[in-house]
Amino acid sequence: MSALQIRNLQHKYALTEVLSNINLDLAAGETLALVGPSGCGKSTLLHIIAGLLTPSEAVIKNDFRGTACMFQEPRLLPWKTAEDNITLGLKALHVPKQACRQQAQNIAKTLGLTADDLNKYPHELSGGMQSRIALGRALIIKPDLLLLDEPFSALDIGLKLELYRLLRQHITERGSSVLMITHDLMEAVRLADRIVMMIPEPGRLIGEFTLQQSHAERSETWIYQTTAKLMANDRIRIGFGLAEGSLNLTEHLHTQHSGCSI
Ligand SMILES: Nc1ncnc2c1ncn2[C@@H]1O[C@H](COP(=O)(O)OP(=O)(O)OP(=O)(O)O)[C@@H](O)[C@H]1O
Ligand SMILES: [Mg+2]
């Protein structure tokens, strides 16, 4: 049974339809990666799921109790220190100051941030540091649904791998569900249980790929091979604009959302 169910979602900005007939499910404990080219409507869909935007039409059932979001831009409060930004959600839950501080320090450590970084204001931090603060702010409230919009795009590869590990650990320990947006197919293969491909104008879901391999058994070789296999898939190629002449695009795009296991 899905904890989140979206049926027949449509969204328009003024007269422009940006999302069309979106049907999506997310089970408790599942990690879903939404991939698609720039401008196809991924962030719009995430904002709708977060309840920050009302869709033009949709039937949405959402049984998650606590949701935390990490947006595409870190959205830190410029007048608050990194520590105060991380603990915003805890303060809203009336967690005592000392406990907030302790939890912020613990999470900062796992995110590769120093005590000195925690005293800085957002403008004194690099883009990657700001992203980590935003991830810390989302993780610290231990949400059962985590909505992540390109959480790792501003980070170097070493830090990315460390944060992938941290996120998977969080998911395993908490049993949280995650909906993450990424442009990086290999990142999706590393982290997700299921990958959904979206295409633009208007934003639609055209393919769904279930990754059968358990996370414990995903070796680097498996990750490379699976990414290569997906890159050869027609729907992925169409989605990323890689499909060439021989494919019958119209036929593919008119076929509804199809699913397969990989
Ligand atoms: N507030 C808005 N008002 C009008 N149009 C918007 C608004 N926000 C987004 N759009 C348009 O809706 C479409 C989808 O935008 P969205 O930000 O959801 O795409 P995206 O898939 O997240 O792109 P990216 O990968 O570049 O972040 C784009 O054409 C964008 O220009
Ligand atoms: Mg976006």
C-alpha cells in the first residue's frame, strides 16, 4: 500500500501546462529518483508534494506524518548562523536549546562541517557548504518523507560519496521514504529503489525502472553496468534528448508510462 498516491495530476502556470496526467506512488521506506531534463517540471512536482503549491487538478493521498524538504537552492536564512539554520525545525518542535546545539554538532560532523563553520553566516560559506547545511536541516527532524531537489549537485565527488552513505544510513535506520530529483543517472542507480523518467512540454512520466539489487549488494561494477544499461534504454534516451533518427519518437511518447525491472 502506497503512503503517497498521486492521481491525474495536472498543473498550469498561467495558461501554460507544465505537468500533465502525472500518476505516481511512493511506498513507506522506498527511495524514488525522479530524473529528467532541465525545465520538465521536476521541482514543480516536488513543491506540490511538499504542499507548497496547489496543483490545478489532482487527487493526492498523503499518509506521511513528517516531511522535510531540501530545495534546489539552499534557502538558508541569511541573518542566522549555520547552526541556527540547521536547528530551525527542532526549535519549531520546542526542543531545548542545549539539545538543539548537541544535535546540530553531531549532524554537522557527519556532514563534514566544523564547529567553526557552524558559527558562520550563509554568505561566509561556499555553495557546497550551504547545501550540506540545508541537508542537515532536513535530516535533523528525522522526517518519514524526505523530498530532495538535486541535493548533491554542488558537491565534489568525495563529499558526494560520503553523503550518499549518510543518506542511505538515515534511510535504513529510520525507514524513511525519499523522493529525490537528480540529473545524474548514476546517482539515481546508487541510491534509489525505483527510477522514474520525466519528459517536458508538458511534464509527463514516460518510464519507470525498478532496481532489484539490494543496496548492500550494489557494487561499483553493478552501478556502472546498470547505468550503462539504462543509458541504452529508449525511454531514457528520449528523455535526455539522446535518441536519434531510427527511433519512432511519436510512438514512444504516446505510449503511456511503462514499467520494467532492471
Ligand atoms: N513560478 C513559475 N511561474 C511560471 N512558470 C514557472 C514557474 N516555475 C517554473 N516555471 C516553468 O515551469 C517549467 C518547469 O519548471 P521546473 O522548475 O519545475 O523544472 P525542473 O524540471 O525542476 O528544471 P531544472 O532541472 O532546471 O531544475 C519550466 O518551463 C519553468 O520555466
Ligand atoms: Mg528544478
